[in-house]
Amino acid sequence: MSLLRGWRHHSGVRYLVVTGGVLALLGGLGGLKFAQIKSLIAFGHAAAAAGPPPEVVGTREAKQENWEDRLFAVGTISPARGVTVSNDAAGVVSAIKFQSGQTVRRGQILVELDNRVERAELGSLRAQASLARVSAGRARALFKESAVPKAQLDSAESGLQSASANAAALQAQIDRKIVRAPFDGRLGIRLVNLGQYLNPGTAITDLQSSDADFIDFTLPQGQLAQLAVGMAVRINEGLPGAHAEAAIAAIDPTLDPVTRSGRIRAAVKKMDGVISPGMFVNVSVILPAKRRVTMIGATSLVHASFGDSVFVIEDRKDEKGGVVAGRDGQPAKMARQQFVKTGEARGDFVEIVEGVKQGQEIVAQGAFKLRNGAPVVINNSVRVEPGLAPRPENR
């Protein structure tokens, strides 16, 4: 009985020790977790007080420049000379001496029509003209010796003239069956085939001159008073592809009764690249006046449905208005969102009419990831230089 009581006593002590150990372990774990949660809460409060981490951005100052006033339009390239080459006389094509797209010189033979019958007749007429020439020469010699009357000499001279005229007329008819290039230029697509019968005026191909081209465009009647012959014109400035410099050559005095716009023609003076007739091009007429504009890079502009804006770099301040120092001891920077009114865009630049002043530091790279009041770190080690007439590499 005493043994049973002793065993029960020792078992109760063990249970108490195990239970106490478990409770102590749970208490220790709870205290540790509470300390961790308290530390996380404190870190969260500190992070909230410090705000989000700064964003790395590139910046550039807004600057002012003198911009030329311009009038803009869309023009069409017209050749200095362009014709549809056709035949003058009817006949069957016996020879084609050009290829589609070939460059030709003035007078170069393009197509020959069958003229065998005419050439045979020409041989007969030339023989008659040769006989008439001999007869006229004999008559002149005899007339000098008074061996023949003047009437016989006149008859011989008339026969020579008639035979020569008949041969020349037939030669001209043969020449009409040879189609030649009227001027230097580039041919279009061949429209006839060997052995084809051509009526007079059948289109054979197109020919565009290789001379300087013209640019035809229109401007509203309200802008025509600013134009004058000789004004500079630029083609496709700042765009990839061919570029050209031209000058106004003519201004049509009549207006289109539907659009109330006038036609202007500019003559190309200098060309960079290949511009073909019929191409559409962007035209800018350079006016004499210049204006002072504030401009920023196009990458600084943030577009939104409620308006365009930029981010201006400013010193970060606390609630009392004091400047907050960064980790390097220098004033910390922030980005303030500023809504702007934009004007004309030229190349990589945009004119700012309202909202930005000269010398203000504007975010140029990384503006898309910012919000108003966001802290920023400026890093201008890698910069992309904008230009008024950029010529990016074609990679």
C-alpha cells in the first residue's frame, strides 16, 4: 500500500514538472513572437514615417531657344518633266530597245515600228533624186554654153527639187515610226510587246525626268499673305528617310473654291536620299520671324486623359518647411508634378507655353514611374541627348 502511494506521488511530481516545462516553453515562444511582432510594427511605423524609397531618375534643365516660325503642310513630289511616251504613226512593233525602269538619254531609241515597205520606197525615191541631180547638173553645164534654153534648165531644177522633197517626206514618215526619248530620265513599266499593232497615240511607257523635282502643296487662304517667292522650304525635317531643301518657286493666284486654299510649288535645291515622284512628304515653310520658346525633351512629358504634366525637381521639406537632408548630408530631392500647356513639337523637343520656366530641373528619364511628391535620387551618368533634327541609326 505504501509502495502504491509512493509511485503515485512520484508520477504527480513528474506531471507537474512536464506541465511546467511546457508552459515555460510556450511562454518563451510567445514572448519571442511578441517581440518579433513588436519589432515589425515599429519598423512599419518607421517605414511609413520615412515614406517610400527614392526612385532613381535622370534630369535636364528647361532651356530657351529662338525657334523659326513655320507653316506646315503635306506636299506631293512632282517631276520637273514627266510624259507618257507614245507613238506618232500606226504600225507593228518590230523592235523594243529598252527595259522597264531603265535610265535613258535624250534621243535614245525606245521602240521601232515595222517600216520595211517605206524603206523600199525610199530607195526608189533616192534613185530618182540621184538621176534628177545628174540631169540638173548636165542642164546647168549646157546652159552655160548656151546649148539649151532657160526653160529646159528650170525644168531640170524643178525635177531635182521634187525628187529630193519626195525622198525627204518619206524619210520623215520613216522617222515617225521610231520612238525616241524626248529628254533624259527614268522610264516606267513597258506597256507594249513585240509584234503588237499600235494605233497612233498608244501609251508605250512613262518617262520622268532626272532633273530637280518640285514639291506641290496647299495652304489655307489666311496663311498665303505670309508667303513670298524664294522663301526656304524644308522637306521631311526630323523624320527618317529622304530630306530636301527647297525654295518657293511659284504661288498660284487663284484659290480652290471648295477648300479656300492656294497651291504653292517649291523647287528642290538640295536632296539627301531618294525622293520619287508621287511621294507624300511633310513640308515646312520657314518664315523670316523668330520667337523665344521654353522647351523640354519629349521624354519628360507625361500624357494622361486629364492633361499633360512634367515632374519638377525640388528640395524635400518637412512639416515645418525645413529642408530634409539626405544620407549624404545634401538636401534630399523630390519630384513635384506640374501640369503644363504644350505648343509645337520639333524633333525630340516640345515647346512649353505654360507651367515651366527656364532653368527649372525637369525629370527627363524615369518620369513614368513617379507620383507627386515622390522622393528621387538623381543619376545623370547615362544621358540621351535630344536634338531638333535627330538622325537615329537604323539598327
